[in-house]
Amino acid sequence: MFKKTFFQIHWFLGITAGLILSIMGVTGAIYSYEQPIQRWLNPDSYTVKVENQAKLTPAEIYQHFQTQNPEMKINSITIAKAAEEASNINIVKEGARRGYTMMVNPYTAEVLPEVKGKDFFQFIQQLHRNLTVGEVGKQITGASTLMLIFFVLSGLYLRWPKKHSFKQWFAIKPKLKGRNFLWDLHAVVGTWVVIFYLLLACTGLYWSYDWWRNGMFKVMGVERPQPEMQAARGGEGQGRQGASGNHQQQQHGEKQNPTAGHQQPDRENKHENKEGLKPEQIQHILTQTWNGFNAQIKREYSTLTVSIPKKPDGKVELTFVDAIPQHERARNKATYNYQTAQIEKLDLYESKPLNEKIMGSMLPVHRGSFFGPVFQFIAMLAALAMPLFFVTGWMLYLKRRKQKRLTLAAKQAGSAIQIDPNATPWLIAYASQTGMSEQLAWRTSTSLQEAHQPTTVKAVQQLSEDDLKQAKQILLIASTYGTGEAPDLASHFEKKLMATSLDLSHLKYAVLALGSQDYLETYCSFGYRIDAWLKHSGAQQLFATLEVNNGNNADIQHWNDALAKATKLDLQTMSIDKVFDQWRLTKRELLNPNSLGAPAFNLELQASYDTAWQAGDIAEIQTGNSPERIQLFLDKYQV
């Protein structure tokens, strides 16, 4: 029951939260490559034609904009080492918490075209984080992320087999069809992405819940930054965003603080007129800092961001990215004292302990770039695969629902029939995973009742020793599940009752074993284990164990015929209803117009999902006409 409960919760949450997780997976995959996509869409904004001269220094760019637009308040200036890479400046802009970044020509300071796609990625980000509906959406996505952790762990538990092999766990079997293929695809691909989904979920919750974020800092042994520190970091973020060319990442990567960003520097600018630095002084400081830092750093970098000093305290904050950074947010910090012409403080990313790197780079860890481009690409594919589990889970759920309806119909088929009071009762037991064995048990019961035989139908997990000792004849209909195991609810029967030594010499029995020849190594193995146990217990076999491959009606009729022969009863033809998918007729073309013979048509049918056909495959087609239309057809042609 514990496993069944897990299964019920797994599928219930899957069909409710699956759509949300699908949206989050697809949007997250897109957003993880925002920067390269924007660079690809905006080549004229990020790159320029290389000129035969040195790039403008931060002081020269600052002077240019002070001359052209003295009202503009610049927060930081970023210079890239690569000759073709554009420079950028971050300016104070009303409504932009972290400022607004403009790309500029590094040789002329000309403002380059605005980066296109920012609004699109802002929408994708909001859809990913809160479904664009604010705090309510944030709670929904947070709860769905918690469910993802449950899906991963419960899926592993539900799939855990008795036999372990690499092929069983990780190899998709393309020859499988129908429900078997859907289950295999759902389970095997789910095993592939376990590590990635756990990483995405555990890091994604960093932005969802304070209690989770506090727990992460505690577990990692890192002191959580205080709000004042976050505010200070908000100012530095302007330089960092310039270095990355992506201010959206900063909004996603750190929790916002009402005092962070550029509104505070804007207030400070009002105070600059009295105690701050004049433009001429700032220009001189930038020249000193640029020359002094480059002379002393003795370290290759790809971009350098200089924050515009606000106070005459002799310090300039700088952020620079290594020539080959570990990831897009692996940034180094430095403080240059222009009064002493020395680098006063140097904080290198590579020198930090691993736990501090992780907690300080949660966004790269979340998207996978922290572990390298290959891991990031695979994580992106795993995120894109989220809809696969939603679709296959729904299809499996719908098939189970239809099977339950068929089983209920089979139960109700054995209505009031006159039973021979002198006949020996039949005990019919079933072990079912998807409902087919149960349906077949009730069909067998109906067939025997039509021959006036008393029957009792039970699931094997409901059987007791007394049931077996009191019964004189029993029919066992057993499915084999997974890699040769008993169905979930029948596992207790196998572990407890089948492990008991019983004297069943008084009992006559027959076994019908259900399975799929797609799994040849374990085909119908649970049914054969029941047969061996009954033989060992002294029970008398009515006839040899029969097999049913994927609900084949010929195999089922063979069971009915064998039962009729063994009991000398006149049993009616028996079959079970199959689960058909809905297909759509897309084309009907007459191939032999004006032919003297009967018309021949080319019919084309379209499934609601991708199908693969091989030579020798057979499609069983059941029309969807109403009973009234069928009767009209029969009357018209006198069939």
C-alpha cells in the first residue's frame, strides 16, 4: 500500500503541476542562453569594426558624454580587451533599479543600436519565475518546484527493480509499442535527468522561499549577506552587469532590496554638488585608475568595469572578468586607491572556497554553467524535456482510466444469472498493474456464471491461507510488471503467502500469465512463479499455464477453450475490450476511378502523437460510428 500511495500521489501531482513545470522548464531553457542569443540577434550592438587605433579609456568615454550630455549620470564604464568587442556604460535611469546599460563604440564613443530582445527575455524571466502574475504566481512555481523534488524521488522509488542492469535503467527500447513504449520513455528518460532535475529544483527554490535560502547558507557553511551588504552589492552590480552585458541576470540572480540599485546613487548625486567630485576631478581619477590598475594587476582579463567614484575618499571600485572565466558571473573585485596609486584590495573569484563560490553564484549553478558549457547544454536539454513527462504521464493516466471503465463494465456484465447450487464454487484471483488482469478475471467470472457456475473474484493481495485451504478450485490470472516483478499490490502476496509452505493437495488450479513479448527475458515470469509455487504446495494443475501477449484476444480465447475442455462446460466466446487511441482521417483518395471492379481507396490516418512503423506491423482499426449509423448501414445492405 505504501508503494501504491506513492504512485497515486505521483500521478495526481503530475497531472496537476505538470503543466506549470513544463512552462518553467521550457522558459528556463530559453532564459539560460539569453546572453548568447542576444549577442546573436544584435551583432551591431555587441561588436564593431576594428580600427587601427587604441580603444578609448574610461576617462575619454566619460569626457565624451560629459561634453555631449552633461545631465547624464554615469554609474560605471566597461571596457573589453577584444578589439572587436563594444564598450558599455551604465547610467541612472528612472524606473531602472539597476540602471540602464548602453553599448558604445570603443573607438568613437558613438552609441550603438539598442539591444533588441530585452522585453522578450524579461517576459520569459517573469513567466519562469511567477507566471507573470506576481506573488501568487511565485507561490505556484515554488510549490511546483517542491513537487518536482517529490517526482524525482518517488519516480526512482516506483521504478526500483529487483534486477539491476544498465540496459534496464538507461536504454530506451524503440520496438516497444503503445502503453509499454510510453512507460519506458517516461521512466528511462526520467532516470537520465534525475541529477539535473534535483539540481534545478534545489537551486530554484533559492528564489522561492526565505526558509530554503537560509537553510542553503547554513548547510553550505556560508554567512548570509546582510541587507546593508546587499545594498552595497547592488551598486557594484552596475559594474558587473556591464561586464556581462546582461542586466536581466542580476535581477534573477539576487533577491531585490528596496535600497539597492541606482536610486540611492541618484540621491547621492544631489549631494555631490556640495561635497562630491567635479567632472574634471572624476576624469583625472579615471585616468589615474586606468593606468595604475593596468600597470599593477599583471593578470589577463576579458572585461574591466570601473565604477564612477561618488565621494572624494580616494577609492575606486573595479570589477574584472578573467580571460577564461569559470562562468558568466565569475567576477573579480578590486579597490584602487588613486591617492596612493596602489591596488588596495583584490578579491579573486578563483581564491574563494567552493562553498562561497556556490552560494555567490547561484544563478550559474542553477542553469548549469557553473559546471562548464557541456553540463549547461545537457541541463538545458533536460529542462526542455519537462513537457515530455507531462504528456506521457497524461497519456498513461488516460489509458488507465479507460482500462478502469472497461474493468467496471466487465464487473457489471455478470448480472443476475441463475447459478447451480450444487456446482463447486470457483475462486478467481488476479494480480493486476494496469487493470487488464482484473478485467480478464471478471470476464472469466461472467463466462463461468453464464454456465451457471458460482464464482468469487478477489485480488491476490486479499487472499489468505484460509481462502486457499477452503477453496477446491482456483483460477489465477497474473500480470508481470517491470523487469519480471509482481504488480505493486501483489508484491506482498509473493513475499508473504508464496514464501509459506502450505498443503494444497486438495486444490485444483490453472494459471493465466499476462505479459509482453517486448520483454522476452522476463515474459510472464510472475505467472510462472505462481504456477511453480502451487505445484510445490501439491496443488493439481487443470492444464498447463497459458500466456497472453499484450492482451491478444486469440491467447484469451485459447484460455477460454482450455477452461471449457477441462471443466466440460459450454463456455461462450470470451475476449476483452482493447484500449484504442483516437486517430483522425486526414485523406481519402479513390485510386481507381472508372474501374469496372470495386473502388479502392487510399486512406491516411493521423495520430495525436508521433508513431513509428516497421515492416510487419499490424494496425487494428475500430471505427467510431454511432450505433444508429451502423444499424442504417446494416439495414441498407441487408447484412
